Amino acid sequence: MQFKSQVISNVEVSPGYYRMRMTAPPAVLDARPGQFVMVRVNGAIDPLLRRPFGIYDLGAFATPYTDCGRQTFLEILYRVVGKGTAMLADLHQGDHLEILAPLGNGFDLGPAGEDKVLVGGGVGLAPLYFLARELVKTAKVRLFAGGRTKEDVLCITEFERLGVETYVATDDGTLGDQGLVTEVLTRYLADDSGSKQLFACGPMPMLQAVARIAAAQRIPCQVSLEAYMACGMGACLGCVVPGKHHSAETPDYRCVCKDGPVFGYHELQWEVR
Amino acid sequence: MATKPNMSVDIAGIKLRNPVMTASGTFGYGREFADYLDLERIGAMITKGLSLKPKAGNPTPRIVETPGGMLNAIGLQNVGIDAFIEEKLPFLRTVDTPVIVNLYGNSLEEYGELAERIDAIPEVAGIEVNISCPNVKQGGIVFGTDPAAAYEVVKLVRDSTIKPLIVKLSPNVTDIVAMARACVDAGAEALSLINTLTGMAIDLAKRRPILANVTGGLSGPAIKPVALRMVWQVSKAVDVPLIGIGGIMNATDALEFILAGATAVQVGTANFLNPSAAQEIAEGMELWLVENGVADVNELIGSLRA
């Protein structure tokens, strides 16, 4: 759906990373973890396009200022990378936004009882937080979070508050182990042979490494992709990724926005990237 | 109390309830936008450009934002004519709005064959021939920039179908009027202009082009002045109805094209940032007519005081 929204709060949670809470109609509460929103700063034609963000959290709080006495909200986590996100970072409480939400397909939560293993980095942690919030209701959840430095490892406390067991690695060793989080994941998987499923969201090299691990160990794995996109609804065809059997003769491009952003790792072609 | 103005226009025999169409490649196959606007409140829908066989399109990155616009190099990814008929047409059939098929061939023969295939589909109200996609290396660009080649391809399509025939012009030419005349001489009953302007964007840090295709087509508000100028020039030179395209974001933009000589307009890039744009623009145009005491949108066509 398309709606006008107002900023409730916009906080820098780590240098260059912001967490924004915005108003939303109650129907947003039906959104599933892994779905995303397209955000436009009101009226602007430069930047022209909306920006896609995974849903970090949503809910409702009591307020005297709405008819029903409750205000629905949704939250995104974003990093300032260009003009659009810089403009977002400058917004304050009460500023206007235009939102399309929820878009795309969410994660399949999988059977209760199996362990859930989340792997993410940077703003890739955003949809994983919403996912963890749902998963902890029925399953043991572990999070493997990585980044270049400790400042890229976001909201770890929030995950821990949900009861998620967290493992952290940074390239420079400023938080957790020094090295790649996928190396920590590999060591963990070597010691734990129980039934489990992987959920990953983060930079492409991290997703490629997770997909390789999942394939080698035959563990079910869903990945959530990030892509440049203009529309978010399958019209511009700007955000496509090659499906498993894609070739020039038998085209099988999938839209990250409409067919994803969550895919089973086996649905995609990883080698060609 | 003002009476409702007449908003309907006629393009090559296709009756539109209002002059606002959705541009090829920006509106999927219609269904994608059904949740965001009333498809029966817009003038017509133009499909994503169809080819005979499914087409993969270009590698990514395919799009990049630029000041007031965007570059795309999708490379005409499409499902092909057979899948269009099987998968896309059944939905379009349920919508009471003219569907115009945009078609593209890799060769002269393919244009003719496609036109024949589409001619046999009763639900298709008309054909828009794409002779001007800037992102595909085979064929298209030649037809779109050489009046003699354009004449040849339009003539072949004309001889292959009795459907209303629109030709979409490329702005990447020295003389848009010569192109327009060639297409009309070959039997085009309407012209849509402009397609995207060829451009490129560079990533300085990587010292590389941003688009995998290196160059792409520029669209959005950035190209509106160029599009207005071309519509105005062509309207002075040919007698067929024109469909103005280029950076239309709101009713004001759309009405400017009508004043410059367009009978209808196509909304393109605006659909990406506001999926209800086409309907809002049609309603905004009607409101402007009411407020300015204009009884019929047709009175405004080419009414520029110049």
C-alpha cells in the first residue's frame, strides 16, 4: 500500500547508521520479516527515486493523538551512503515521508523446533532483527554478525534482549573475533550437527560465503538481497538477479523486489557475480 | 457549478477516456500497478516492449539515478509474444482500458512477423513500434536514427497489420522532424515522442561506468524541456496526433505537452516513484480544465501562444 507518513524519531545508532521510526497505518502490522519499504522524502525530484529499506521493526504504541488511541509505526535501519540517505538523516520528528509498504516476499520461518541461525552484517541486520523477534517465539535463535569494525555491528544488544545467542566478528578485531563472521559460522557448524536453517542478509561477498557453506553442509538457507531498484514492484526490471538456470538463451532473471528480496540460496546463480 | 469537461481524445482511432497513457517499460503489464490505482481511470496502457522470443536483457547494474532523472539500460528484457498472450493478456482482458502493445524486432523481418502476430489478437487496441531503444545494439538504433530505415520498418509493419499504428521516436537524432515525416509517410497514424536520451554515468572512485552497458537512456524531469521542444517542432510539421513523453510528473507537465501540440501524453518514470501517478495526473488535468473554464481538452491541443 501507499501512504503518507511522519517521522517519529531518527537516531544515529552508530557513526553513519540511523534508526528511523515512522508512522504507518494499522494494516502495516501484517508485514512479514524480510519484506521491505520504499521511502521518498516528500516532494523531492532530486533525489528522484524512492529508497528501499528492510523492515527493522514494527508495532503500535498508546497515544492520545489518534482516533483509536494507538499509533502504528515501522522502523528502518539505514546507513548514509549517498544523497538520498543523507537527506533522510537530516529529517526530524514530524517531517513528512511517502511510503510504499510492505513490498516483496518475507522469510519462510521454517518448522518450529529446528535451530535458526542468522548471519548478517551492517544494515543487513535490520530485517534479521524483525525475523529474530518472530523466530524466538518458537525456536532457539543464534546470530552471527560481522562488519569491518565494531561500528558496523549494529543493535547487538537488541538481539540479546530477545534472547538471541550472538557471535560477532570484525575485520579489525575491535569487537568479537578478528576475521570474517563466516569463519566463525563454519567453526560453529562443525561442532553442532543438529537440525537447523540459515537466514542471511548482508553484503554480497558474505552472502556468497554463506551460500557456499549451506551448499557444502546441505543446510537449508534463505538469503535476503539488496539491489538498486527504481520502483519496488516489478516494473522497472532494474534489480534483477540471475536465477539458477539463467542463460542468454533461456532467460531466468528474478526481480529482487517482487520475486525476492528473500530467495532460497539454491534458486539463484552465484558463480556469475 | 461547472459541468464536467470532455477529457476523451482520439489517437489513430483509439478512443481514450482521458489523454494519460502509461509508457512502455514503466508499467509492467498493468497488473503490477492494480493495487495502487484504478486502471479504468487512465487513458491507455502500453505494454513493456515485446519481442518475438523472450529476451534476457542486459547485465546489472541496469539503472542509476542522476540529477532529476535516471538512466536505464534494461536491454528490452521481456517475456516474448507467446508468454504475453498466455500469461499477461488474460488479466488485461478484464480491464476496460485500451491496451497498446509496444513491439520491438531484432531484424526487419521480425518487426513484420510480430505485427502479424499482434494483429490477430482482438484485445489489443493498437501497436506502438519501438524503433528507438538506445540500449540494444542489434537493429533498433539504426531504424531509429535513419529516416530511410525508419520508413522501411514502419512500412513493413503497416503492411502487416490493420491495427492503429503508433511509432515511438528517438530523440537521439539530428533532425527529429525528418524522422517524424518519414514515419508518417510510411503509414504511421500517430507518433509518440520522446524515448530516452542516451547518456552515461561514471563512478570516479572505481574509474568505471556505473551501468554494465556503459551507456543508458535518460528519463525523468531532466529531459522534459527537450521533449517539449521536439513535440512542438514535430507538431508544426506533421498532421497526425502526437503523444508527448518525457519527464511528466504532474498535471501541469502533461498540460504543457498538450499546449505544445500533443493530443495525449505518456507517464513513464513517474510511475516508479508514485505508482498512482497516471491517475493523479489525469484527475489533475481535469481539475485544471474546470478551474480554467475549458470545456474540452481537445481545445488545448497545440494552443500555445507562440
